[in-house]
Amino acid sequence: MPSDTTPTSTYDEVKTHEGQPYSGVPVYGTHQWRYPNGYWTEMKLAPDKWTFQYASKKIRTEMAPDHSGADVGSSFHWFITAHQTARKLDAQAYETFMTGLKWKIGHRRPYWRDWSHGYPEQQPEMPRIREILMRALHEVQPLPRSPGEPRLRAPEGEPIGVA
């Protein structure tokens, strides 16, 4: 995990990682956040890339109908793409908003030996995720650009975004 920063770098100090200048948390720095009913931990991998984990108990807001839904002990594997925005409230707290999409990758009934995507008659996990990402890429809507922002190009050379 090489980084051009020192552990004593300050937050606002300009640092470099693999030749890319940036400020903020040093690469490989971590944060832990406690939500009212969950826990989020993240690590900075590059100036603009983080890995994260979130764990929480998810509870329905309304009672499930009798004899509906999956068996107790069932598990579900989802793939999520999302936008997260955060607004700093004070030195210790942020207000967080997240919107996005989720796709079912697989499920596992309590008496199964493997996830559904582990069985030969089902699509394996990684090809399913690649399919979702390719489909999502083709569905991306043009987004407004800031003045002077370069236009993005699709692989075929067709412009993406507004003129």
C-alpha cells in the first residue's frame, strides 16, 4: 500500500498519491461512522476512491402480510449503485443522503448449501454484475456540465452530455 504521504500530514495540506495531488484524509486513512441503527466504516484507497462497509438491522415500517415473504434465515445478495451526499453539521456529525438503484444478484434459502448464483442452472455472480454495469452504462442520461468542463466520450466516440 505505497503512498507518498506521511502519517503526520494535516487535512488541508496538499499531498500526493502515485503522482496525483490531493488534500483531505491521507490515502489508506479510515473513518468509522455510527448511524442511529447502523455502522459505516470506510478506507480511502486513492485521492478519489474509498471502500466502505455498512451493517444495520433493517426493520419493516409496516407488518408483513401473514405467510408472505422469504423463510426466516434466508439471505439476499444485492448489487447497489448510488449517489451519496453528506453535509457537515458540526465537528463530529454529518447529515447523509443516499439515492440509487439495487439489483438482485442472488438469494440463499436457509436449507441450501450455496447462493442461487452458485448453482449451474443460474447465472454466476460476476457475469451478472458485469451485465448490470454494462446495461447501466448504456442507460446513463446526459448530465449538465459546468462551464469549461470537458465532454465525456463514449467508447464508440459519440459524445455524452450536453453541448
